[in-house]
Amino acid sequence: MTTPTITSLAPLLERLFNEAEAANGATHAAVADLSDTERARMLRSKTDYRDLYGRLKDAPLAVSRGTGMLLYMLARSSRAKAIIEFGTSFGISTLHLAAGLRDNGGGRLITSEFEPSKAARARENLSAGGLMDLVEIREGDALQTLRADLPDTIDLVLLDGAKALYPEILDLIEGHLRPGAIIVADNADDSPDYLARVRAPGSGYMSTPFAEDVELSVRIN
């Protein structure tokens, strides 16, 4: 029996998760001068989020171990061939998604990251995992990088960038989502407009809150 790619990646992922956890102190320090109210406002602003994420340009901002495994399992169970990711960071979530593609026999993962240094780190990590051939990292504002040249049919989406932009990113990709396509929105509570949209009756989605502030949605028509 062939060893799943995610199993082969275990040492790399463990190192990256440990590094992300070790960086928590520096991450908190980068925003320590902001009140909780100010941080929440910046997260939900469609303009000021850039200032917030600029402070966090060296922070991994990684998904949890559980969410990472969920991404891999969803990619595998849906037999995904085309995946879109909003928010690459250091590539931990990207590794899980690309591992799913590898074990599905291949495919294409398009991921967008506006911080060049993070995109560079992600490329290093994906190369170390032997998965760079499946991934296209688009640097820059996702409102531009995900505007064109998308797969005709998208099977799986991860939203994990600026929370205020979740509805706008959905606008860009929605016409490509196949019936049954899965959307995973991390930290979705910070995007109330997105939640209202995917939870609304007649929206074309079934959606439910999941573990660790994750919203899991399925395109139903």
C-alpha cells in the first residue's frame, strides 16, 4: 500500500507547526499596542486590514493541526483536482491541500499571498515537501490575482486571508464552483458579511460552523 503523502510530510509539518507556535509571543507583541476593539475594527475593515497584516508580515498565522488535517481529508474525500487558497502565509495549509492533490493523482492549487517574503517562505516549504509542481503562488492583492485565469471548475476553496475580503473573494470564484464544491473559511467569525451570505436561505450554499472558528460551506446549486 502506498504511503499517503501527508504521512511523508509529517516531519516537515511538525517542524513548521512548532515554529509557528514558538512565534506566538512575537506575533502578540506586534499588535500589543492595539486595543481589542481596534484589532477587531482593522480585521473587519476593507482598507485598514493592510496595516494590521503589515504588522504581522513575519508571523506564520498558521492553521491549527486539526484544521490542516481537515483540509487534507476534504481534498481527498472530494477527489479535488482544482483548489483555490486565499492567504498562503508560510504554506502550512498549502502543504496539506497539495498533499491531497498528490494523492488524488495530481491537479492544480492556486494560492494568493500579498506579502512577498511569505510567498518566498511558502515556496521553500513546498519545495522541501516535493509539492511545488502542483502549486501556483500568485503574489499580490488577491482581488487582482484571483480575478482571471481560474480553473473552469473549482472543487475546494480555503479562505484564510484578510477576513473582510471573504465576500469579495467569493464573488471572484463563485462562477467556477461546481455543485458540491467545498469552502473552508478560517476565523470566519471575523467576517460577519460572509457568514450572513453563505448561511442565508436561498443562497445556494449549505453552511455550518465547525471546530476552531471554521465555517464549512458546500455549494448546492
